[in-house]
Amino acid sequence: MKLATVIFYGLSLGLLAVGLRELLTGFEENRCSMTYMFEYPEYRRVALPRRVARLYPAYGLYLYGEGLYAQETRSLKLTGAPVLFLPGNAGSYKQARSLGSVALRKAENMEGGLHFNVFTVDFNEELVALYGGSLLRQTHFLHESIKAILKLYKHLKAPPQSVVLVGHSMGGVVARALYTLPRFNTNLVSLIITQASPHLAPVLALDPYLLDFYSAVRQKWVSQAKKLRNVTVLSVGGGYRDYQVRSGLTSLPCPPEDPNKLSLVATAVPRTWVSTDHLSIVWCKELVLASVRAFFDLIDPETRQFTDDPEKKMTVLNHHFIRHPVRMLEETQDTSISILDFPEAWSEVNTLRLAYTTPKEGQVKYFVFALSSRRKAYSHFYCRSNNMEMSSWVYGCVQRNGSSCVRAVDLSMETELLPPYKVLILSLSDLSSVTHLVVSASNLNGKQFTVECEWQREESQTLSLPVPHVLSFGLTASDITVNSSGLLHTIVLQHFHQVYQAFRITVASQCKVNKDRLSNVYRIKVPWFREDSLTTASVPSVTEISGMLHTSRPDNTSGVLLQLHTAPNCQYKVSVRTSLPRVLGQILRFCGPMVPVYTAVTLLLACGGQLSSIRKSGRAAAMGQVVGKGLQPHKVNLLVFTLHISLSCSWFKEVWSFLYLPPVDALPPTFPDATFHEGEVPVEEWPRLMSPLLYLFGAAVAYWGSAILRLIIRLVSLVLATLHRPSVSRDCGTLQLRTQVLITLSLAVFGGVSCGAMSLSVAFMLHLYRVLRLQMTERSLSHMLNLAPRKHKETENGKVDVETSVKSRECNGAPLLSECALQEVRDDLQLHLCLSAVLTLPVMLSAPSLIHWIRNLRYSTQLDPDPCWPHIVPLIIVYMLLINCNTLKLSNSKLLPLTSCLPLPLSIAMVMFSPLHLYRVTYFLLATLVPLALCCLL
């Protein structure tokens, strides 16, 4: 049975390891280019008012500079446009160097001395993603920093009235939290760009302050959506490389009809097209360049500061982050242009497809396509060119003179940039006033490029492919063959709309004739969120694409599309197969916070099993045995699922509300634009269906974690054994009542005036010392009893039989050295090993606040606010009482039958109320530990 348990949990751990490996490493290589500083970076501290410096001694404001610019700005007489960088969780203010350096280099080529002053805030590298007590303090300091920055420009005739904020990770959340401050002037911020910021919900809610902060920010932006409509916010997610903040969480929780809020993934940003991890999104050159280019385009030429026009800001952001056509819309001064060139430059195309490569010599060349004969048979006109110059290249002719076009309108604004070429797709139904299409293939600079165009019929080039079921485990595949007679094919991936689905999509291309062709581009297009991913492949080739989603489909919109920009006269075979490792990775990506909850459930049920064993037989079971039995989905998940079904009934929901029970926890929604008001929580069913698998993962962590704990206890006890005299008493490591009371009072007072997590850690170490002494005593007794038979042989012929003597003394109530004494110590050891595993959880959940307190000791000895207060007092009392606990006291306690029944209902409550509020795990553990501690007294 023990071997079967080990094999079972070994396989469970293997599944968890496969999912973790896919989550942490199963993505493309880092294709970001590094940003470099050409001169030594300098950070000049900006003096703040005394009141601000006194209130926030750990924070600071700096101006970034390099070389000559750093020398010129020593006096802080600034003339540029202010940009403020906000670091995120444990982030350094020096991360602003990438943005600042690129902005300085690009400003060197700008006319009129146009440049930016990049400021950065030092938040003391606080762990605000795990400890929310500092978030409001950071928000207030940010407000003071913005006012201090704007004061530096008062010497100018036209000083800036606002600042652009660039927030990384939690810095982006703090930027949006500015609007919750009662005295904040919304005109002080003209634009917010956030990078990998979890706007939708915190990654892990380890204290109530974090959730309260998020709730206040969400309520402000949802309730005052109309008032904040003119505030422009751009949120960029990192993609699958960022396993710390999944890109679905970077979606802005705002009304979908708000035109001034944009959420997207870095893989969909033109001229970027790469996935970034949580740190590289700050220094990724491709993404930094997109931001800096947007900054320069946002400058008003008259004021030389950032524009206040919301439409202008959205036009610029759409240009650089969404589509990137040949130029921005307002740069087209006239809606019509005149094309009068040499007659020999014009060629009319009567075939269905054009493939033209310009010569090395510069020339003027135009191709004309007549629309009249194509309107009925075709729906679209497709054209692409690997001439990446941002200039107009496709026109609609509205007036002709012979073979040339006299008057035309520019249609190039619909151009979309792809990695190897630019693409334009025109709907013929929108060109009613156009008689001919004109494609420019002029290369006056002598640079060679290729132009390919064709007429398309949308219905004939759109195919459907049902994806395999997620439970097919990759054993079956869905295939489709595309005989490419065109340049673009679209495959609708039917039934692909949930985040837990993951596929290996293989595209194999082969051509009858080998010749130079433009590269293929395979694009996974998600209609409901800007999370497109592009893959470039040569011809012929076999390319594997990862088919996963950052967000689920929110409604009945069309499914995921696989667009194939192909080479003509080639064959493409598309195969879709479910990938089990990627499915596991997606489950952990979206439901990871449930794993520690189920780990706590397993350990709590193991503790209950240990108490039941003591109640029935008076002896403690082996820790590995009771933890192995902590996996009870038939009891926990079945009852939880039943309660969820009952809550769908209106009468049960009314009873639930009448009893003032809190709403059932649900993981953050996986669909974008998740706007909901207070009390309205969107519920998704699939995480509940995955709960048995997540329970299995949590149980595997508990089983092998407890095994590691036992091993550590044994190894540490070997070291400590040299420092302690051998003991044979089960009371080793216990505390006298006076000492126990004194330590409890001291730790409670220290936790109240300084840091509760520190007091809890000390109490845990004292209990751990008790476990170590029991381990040393168990080893000493075992060695002594192993020597007893040898002594018996030496005392034959009249000498006393030691073993018999020991047994008789044990029967007389004096078990100083006996198998029974050893068994008692072993029982106590197993009990305390099980308790130490449970007691570890509150310590781990309070660790972020402890780290924050230690790092800020030079500024303050008190943690304010302290998430451990006031429940730290009963926790410390429980920890101290359990030190003197043993199996004999428990078996004689009248409270033991009731206490042994508590873990199961508390485990069910933990699953229902803790996934989003992880700090509640401590409350449920405390509800079990308090009666257990009372059993040691009564």
C-alpha cells in the first residue's frame, strides 16, 4: 500500500512537473533586442518638499541622464516634455535607463531640439505584488512626485501641464490608482502606458489590503467611466514568456465601448511581434522604440509638449501599437492626389494575379487593375510588397485620361505591416466610386523589391477545421490540405475559444517548382482580443505553431482564425493536435492560485486523520500515511460542486444572503473587458471542472513537501545532536508554564508594536525546536534499545535480563527505557511533524510582510499596516500551547472527538472562500488549531 501511494504521488508530481516545465520554459526564445547605453547613465535626485521627504523617507524621485545631457540638466532647468517611469514589484528605479537612453538617442536626430525629460521613482523595491500595505503610500508619493516635476518647468513661458506615465508591473496599477485620490487633478496626467500590469486582479492575494486597493481602483474606473473617458490608457501584456503576470490580467477593466482604452499583447504590436518576459518588457528594444516613436508623434509642435487631444492620442497609439499603416491619418492633407507620369510607366493588368520584381535600375512603374469586370466574381483585392518604406503605394482611380490615372484617392491607409512585407486587403464593396486600382511599383532609389497582387473570392479561400477535443490527449489530429491558388487563405478553427485548450499546429508547405518566393506568414488571429501571434516561415518548410489563448471568448463572436499568407502554386497541409503538456501549463497559468489552497486542504485533512487515529487507538499514524490519505475529492469537491449548483437556485441564494455568508470565491475572469459592479462576479464553470486535477496537484505538493520536511528534520537533528545531551523523555523541548506565558506575552506585544509575521516566525521556530528534540530523542532511544540484546547475552547465568526488567518496570509505570517509551516518542514525533507542516502555511503566507518589514527597518521599526494583526495573537497562543502537546493529552481530552471532525467542513469552506483570498487560508487553519490547542488543556 505504501509503495502504491508513493507511485501514485510520484505520477502526480510528474504531471505537475510537466505542467510547470511548460509554463516556465515552453515558449519561444527571447527574440528581444537589448537596449544599450552609449554613455554612462546618471540618476540625479530631485529634491522634494520637506513634508514629502519626511512622510516618505524610503522613496525618491530621480532624473535620468547621460553624458552631455546629464551635465546640462544638473541645475534641473528643464525644457523637454516630462515622462515619469514607475517600477513595479521589487523593481528598481534604474530600469528607466532603457526608455531614457532610447529617447535621448532619438532626440539627437530631431529638429528644433525636441526631447524628453525622463524621470523615475524609487519605490525602495517593495514587494507590492505580495504585500498591499504600501500601495496606497506609493500612490500618494506618485501624486507628490508629479507636482514636484511640473514645478521644475515654471521658468518656461509655456510650461507643461501634464506628465506621461509609464508603469511596469504594479507601477501601472499605481498609475491608475491616482484617480482614486480625492485631491488629484485628472489633468496632471495626459497618458498612461502600462507594461505587464495586472489590472484585472492581483496575481496572488496574500493580504486584504491588496484586494481593497484593487477594489477601490476598479470601482473608481467603472463607476466614473464617463468622467474618465478622456483619460488615455494603453496596457501591453508580455505574452507567454511572462509567466508571472499572464496577459489576460493586463486587460483593462473598462467598458468595451470606451475608445480611449487599449489592451493588447506584445506579440500583436507592429514592428515588435515578440513575446517578452516580465522583466524584458522594460528593456525590449522593439517595444521601447514603439513607445518612444509614439511619444514624439504625440508632441504638439506649437507647445512642444504632449498633446491634450484624446483623438490625436488614440490615432498615434493605433498607428504604433495596432496597425501601423503607411502614415498616420492626419498626415494626409488632401483626400485626392494627382498622378501624372510618363505614359510608358503605366501597365494594365488583365490577369487574376500580378507578381512583379523591380529591376536594379530606378524606374517609375504603375500597374492598373480594372474593377468593372471583377466586381461580380470577386469580393476582395489583396496586395503585398516587401518594400517596407512607409509611403503610399495603392490608389483608387476616380478619373482616367487614356491609360493613365489623372485623379486618384489614396487607399494605402488600410495597409497592415507584417514581419516580411506590408499587406493591403480591400473590400470591393467599399470602392463603389473607384473605377480602377493603381499599384505603385516605382523604385527611384534603385532598391529591388517584389509586389504580388490578386483578386480574391472570400468564400472560396475560407475553410473550417474542427479542433480535437482537449481530452484526446494528442492521440488524434485534425488535418486539412490547402492547394494554394492564392496568396491568402483563412482557416476557421472551430470550437477553439477557451484558455484551457492548447494545440500543436503544424503547417507543412511544399511547392512543385523551387524558386525564390516571399516568405510565408502564419497568423493566429483572435477576434475578441488583440493577442495575435505571427510566425514567419520559408517555402518549403514544416513549421510548428503553438495554439493557445490568453483570454476566453466572452460571447458568441467568431472563433479563432488561422491566416496563411502563402506562396502561389504550393500545397499546405495543416494539422492540429492537442498538446497535453501545454494544456497542463495553461491550467496552471490560469488556476495556479488554487494549488496552494488544495495543499492546505490536504494538510488540514491529514491533521484530521491524525487526530482520528489518536482518538481511536491512542497512537499517531505515520505522517506519510495520513498525508497520503489527505486526497479526498469525493468528500471535498463533491460537496463544493453541490453547493455551487445550489447557489444557482434563487431561494438558496436568498437563504445564503440572509445568513450573511460571504460570496463564493471565483478566480479572475479569463475574458477581456471584464467590467462588473460590486457584488456581480462573473462565474466560469471550467475552473470547477478542473478542481479534481488541481486537488491532485495540491496533494502531490503536500505529500512530497512533507517528505522533504521530514528529511530536513532528520538532517538538522543530526547536527544539533552534537550540541545536546541525549534524552529519553517524551517531554524534551517542552516549556514550563511560566516560560510559556512570558514568551507568549512578549511575542504578542512585539507583534503588535513591530511586526506580527516576525513574532509568528519565532513561535514557529520554537515549535520546530520541539520537533527536532523529539527526533533526537527517538534516535537516542532506538540506539539504546538496539544495544539491549547484546547486554542480555553478556548477562547470562544468573545475571538480570535487561529486556525483561525493562518491560516489568514499564508495566509498573516507570518506562525509562522500553519499546513502549520509544513508541510514545515516535507517536509524539509523528503528531508534531504533522502539526509543523500545518503551522508552516501561516508563516509562508505572512513571509512577504516580514520581508517588507526587514527591508524597511532603517526607516521604521513598525510595519504599518500589518496584515497579521490582530489574528496574530491567537496564532501565537496556539503555537506556544502546541509545543507541550502530546498524544497522551490528546487521547484523554474530551474535546478531541469534536476537534477531529472540524477539518473536513473547514476544508470545504477553504475551497469555497479562499481561491481569490489566499490570506483566508490562515483563518481556516486557525479555526482548527484553536480547538486542538484547547485539547492540550482540557
